[in-house]
Amino acid sequence: MGIMECFIIIMVLIVAIRAVNERFIHMQGDIALVLFSSAISAVLLIAAHFSGEGAFADFVGNMGSFSFSEYLLDGVLCFMLFSGAGKVNFRKFKSNIKTISLLALISTVISSAVYGLLFWAAGFIFGIKLDVWLCILMGCIVSPTDPIAATGILNKLGLSKNVTSVIESESLFNDGTGVALFLFVKSIVSRSGEENFLFVMLKEVLGALAVALVISFLLFRLMTLTKSPVTRIIISLTDVSLCYAVCEHFGFSGIIASVVCGMYFSYMTSKKHDSLIITDPEDIYRSFWDAAEEILNSVLFVMIGLSLLSAKPSEYLWFIIPASIVIGLAARFSGVFTAGIITGKRNIPGSYNLPEYSALMTWTGLKGGLSLALAMSAGEFLGETEYLLAVNLAYATIFFTTIVQGLTTKTIYKRIEHKKALRLRKESEAAR
């Protein structure tokens, strides 16, 4: 199946799902895309199974033959991160910088390690022999929260701007930690022993910062010289794609570079707003990136559902599904709780205490396409059994966090806010 055919099928599904959802179901849009595209994939697989070999079975097989990880990591990820980073509230980001930094680094590392150890222990209890480093690798795959899921879903749920800012910023930056940790553990699992986590982390972060700042500085200067909004859009596209490609070539973090590019352009655009708005009174530049983000998010969520067409179930699926849910929540909570202790009560945003903060950040820690792309890339060095285990684990985690947690985040948030209000009232009365 060619690229155009795949594109048409995805567009038709997006239109159909959105139309049905808006007319009858009224579910959050991106969650509906994941849920219903997955249901469609399940129906197609069942129909293909009963139809036997033939044109229909070949059609279903071709639909699932695209490379999801290549599409995301080598295609649209940099543009989605650029757009998401451009919406960061700089005032709130600056006031919560310590909290965000600890979440992006400490929480991700601890969550990955705890996840791996708990998964290994659970496997041992149920008689499944697993290498502990393989389990930690799976923790690296599913521990980083996904910036695309965060910006695509949480922005539309009515959370406070302060909370949303922390969640989004952590999601944008912790992927660098997750990827570096993934490479380090990968070297142990594959027995290459060439990667050192601290070296990889510093190389990825510092290299990405240098490349993104230098290229963005030069291209933004060029952007201020043109009066054409379309040319400015092309310059921003050139900036993020060039930075991402250069970083990936030299072994730096293209993910972090894309985030830095987005924040730099957003910050400088806000400073030059008065002069830029004269030649772009309708703000075509921002409208383009808002529309591009919405479209790319929709395509990604449908592709996650359609990728099930090529997925194979692991023999341990009965174990993977409950383990991924329970262990995932426990690992995320332990990472956030530890980061919260180091952050200190005064630096926890929103006047939450540590348990309230940890519970909220745990439940809003959505996972998305990046986890699936990392799991699929592990096929290069894992055996078939281990590879299926990692991919099935990624699917289970993504569907639970995106659908179950995504649909209930607003309810959980309101309950935590209610408990916080009662606690603050009691503390105020006790202080009188």
C-alpha cells in the first residue's frame, strides 16, 4: 500500500471518528481517536481472520505494515514538540523550574529503576524468568511521560494553568532523560557496554542546547528581516527540522533540541510582538502551528490504534496487562514522591502537600507514541520473545494511561482539589 493510500485511510478515519464523537459521544477528541481507531483495528483483524487468505486479509496486513517508529522519530516528532514547547508559559516555567527539573531527571530515573525491579519481582513470583536489566529497559520505555499526549489531551480538560504548566514542561523535558537512560540500559542488555549514562546525558543535553540555540539565534535574526508571515513559518520549519537532523547525526538529543527551538522562537516572538504583529495582524504564524499540531496529533493517535494491525500478542499477555497498570502507577508515584521530597514543600506548586501532589502527577503522567517507538526500536537487539514483551507492555501502558487516566483525570483533579481545600481550611482554623 502506497503512502497516498495510507494517508487517505487515516484522514477518512479521523473525519469519521471526529464527526461521530462530536455528534453523539462527546468524548475528549484525542482519546476518542485512540479508542475508536483501536476498536476498528480489532474488528478488521477479526474479520480478516475469518475471511481467510485473500484480498481483504492482504489489505488489512498492508494497513499495518507502515513503520510507526520511523514516522514518529524520523518524521513529525520535532514539529509536534516545537509547537507544544511554543505554548509554555514562561512566567510559570521560571517559577517552577526546580520542580520541573527534578521531575524530568530524578523522577524518570527512579521510576525506570523501580518499574524494572518490581516487574522482575512480579515475574519471579509468577514463574516468568526475566533478566533484571531487560525489565529496567522496559521501565525506561514506559516511564517518560509523553509530551504529545500531555499537550494534546490535558490542555482540554480544564486543569489550572499552574498545574498544566508543570505537567507539560516535565513531559517536554523528561524525554531526554528517558532516551539517554534507554541507550545506557540498551548497551547493557545488548552487551555492548559502550554507553555511560552520565556521559550520554551530558552529551545529549549540552549538545542539543548548543545546536538549538546557535541555529535558532541565526534563523530568528533572519525571521525579523522578512515581512512575510509565510516566510516566517518556513523559517521556523527549517529551524526545528535542521536542529533535529544535526543533533541526531552527532548523537545529541533531537527531542530536547526541538523543545529548545520552540521555546526560543516563542520567547523571542513575544518580545518582538509589537513589530511582528504589524506585518501579521491576523497572527497567521501562530494559527499555522496550532492547526499543524492539531492535525499531527490526530494522525498520531489514529496511527497508534492502527499499529495494532501489525502487533503480535506475547505469550505473557495475561501477565503484562495487570502488571503494566499496577507497576506503572507504583513506579511513577515513587519517582514523583522522591522528587517532591527533594523539591521541598515550599516549591511544590498549587499549595498541594506531598501526597496530593504525588497522586495528581502520577495520574496525569500520560504515555503515548514515544514509548511505542522506543519499544519498536528495541527489535534491533532483542530476541522475539523479549521484543514482543516490550511492545505489548508499551501498548498496555499507552492504552491505560491515555484512555482510562485521560478520561478520569478531570474527576481525579477535582477530588484532589476538594481534599486540598478541606485541608487548607482546617489548617487555617487551627492557626487562629
